[in-house]
Amino acid sequence: MGGVRTNLDVLEARQQLFEAKRELSLASYNYLVALINLKKAAGTLTIADLEKIAPSFIPQQRAAADNYALVYYIAR
């Protein structure tokens, strides 16, 4: 019976990890969209801005791009 509890704990931990990753992705997406809208409203949005964050919206490249885009814009 102990093995059943351990398996349940693992499944719950994996679910929590998935939810945390999903929330991080959503927060990253919302941040980048808000940044684009802010720069657009201020009249400072450039093609270079869009090129830098575009990989964040492509699933295959998103993992690597998320960190770059967020660090780049936070540091600016």
C-alpha cells in the first residue's frame, strides 16, 4: 500500500510542476504582449524589438528565448 501513496505523491508533484511551468509561460507571454503594446502606444516600437522577442512565440524556440527576452527587457 505504501507504493500507491508514493506514486500518488509523484503524480501530484508532476502536476504542480506542470502548472507552475504553465503559469510562468503565461506570465512571460503577458509581459511581452504588454511591453509591445506599451512601446506601440509610446511610438517607440521598432522592427528590432519585434525581432528580438519573436522567438518567444515559437514553441520550439520558446524555452531558450523566454530567458533571453525577459532578461533583455528587464535589463533595459
